[in-house]
Amino acid sequence: MKRSKQHRVIPGFGLSLGVTMAMLSIIVIIPLCSLVFFSAQLSFSDFWETITKPRVLASYQVSFLTALCAAAINTAMGLIIAWVLVRYDFPGKRIMDGLIEVPFALPTAVAGISLTHMTVENSAIGSFFAKFGISIAYTRVGITLALVFIGIPFVVRSVQPVLEKIDPQYEEAASILGASRRRIFFRVILPEITPALIAGFTMALARGLGEYGSVVFIAGNTPYYTEITPLLIMGKLQEYDYAGATSIALVMLAAAFLILLVNAVIQSRASKIVSGIE
């Protein structure tokens, strides 16, 4: 008796790989190659001079410093939020869980305008901090706040599923053996969620480096102090200096790629360690 021919719902490897490469080429590879093409219009000395101007270096410092601080804050706060959503049941939990996605859906420019109006010195929040000599809007503190807003979902959504999969029996066993809550967290739970925390941190950091819409309004855009690199790139484009804009963008792209590459290596090693333990 002949077996009936099995029909695959998903196309075979050849067609799937072709579609994948075509989409990657159109969406990722070709746009990125255009950066290299426009940057190649400059000689190496001109390219180096463009990306190392004092104003450009200052923008790098602002972007990297604020993105790093925001990613660190998001890592701590995202862990706490994920812990609450996973370990506790309370009224409004689903609403709170849904609000985590708001920064993904909300236009970043709207977020930037809202945060600016909330933190200027004549607003309720801004005037409160002004009493203590703390300015938020038009400072690096405001930039960090905006980056925290757009980066928090990356950490929460990275850690949340890992926490859900942790077997409570491990914690119960450690508790029976006399381990304190702090020891259980640092010796049982933290090693399990560390790869997810690193993934959330690196994604929030990479997103913060390239963020423009939510930052441009609250930053104040003061050269050498609150001027971020994406704004400098936009200024170059408005001046029709495409080679200069793409040169600076190429530096930021290389930094983001390096961050994501480090994250991929860490995740790969962590998965191998987990597989070896299992």
C-alpha cells in the first residue's frame, strides 16, 4: 500500500532561505550598505576628521552616557516589575501588564512632548524638583528619563517569561534546607534570569543610542551638553551633508552592532551552560 504524499504547510529550505535573504537584503543589508556607500565619498582623513570633531565627540558622550544610565535603571526597575507581574496576583494586574507595551505603541514624539511638559520648571513635577535645585527638562537627566521610558519594555519582556518558567520546587527545596530569602534569590533565581537581564540591558542600551523622537524635545539640544548624536545626524541631513551624516551614523551603527554581538555571544554561552547542566 502506497503512503499518501505528505504536503508541507511551510515551504522547503530552499524557498524559505530565498525569501529570508530577499527580505533581509531589502530591509537591512541594502540600507546599511548605503551608509558605507555615502561614507566612502570621503577620504579616510576626511572621514576621521568628521567623526572626531569636538562637537561630534561631545554628542557621543551624551548619547552613550545617558543610554548607559537609562539601561542600568531599566535593568533594576524592569526586574522588579517583572517580579511583581509574575509572583503576585492583584486587582488591575492585566492592565498593568498591558501598560508595559505602551512605549512600543505610542509615537515617541508624543512621549517626548508629554515628558517635557511634565518636567519643565513651571509644571507640578518640575517645580517640586526645582525646590531641591534639580532640573529635569533640558538636561541630561531629562534625556535619561526619556530613554528609561522607551527602554523599560525590553527588560520586562525579556525577564518575565524566564521567571514564569522557574520551577518553585527549587526555591522550596532551598528554603527547607535553611536558605534565607536573600540567599535563595542570589543563588537560585538570579543565575537563571541573568542571561535575560543581560539581553534586556543590551537591547535597551542599543535602542537608547539611536532614539530621537522622545529625546529631541526634552533634551534642549545644547551643543556639548545635551545634544545627542541622532540630532546631530539630522542636522547634517538638513544641511545636505549626506557624507557627514552617514559617517556619524556609521559610527553609531558599529557601536550598536558591537553591543548586540556581545549580547549574542553571552546568550550563546549561557544556553550551552544550561544545556550542559540539563
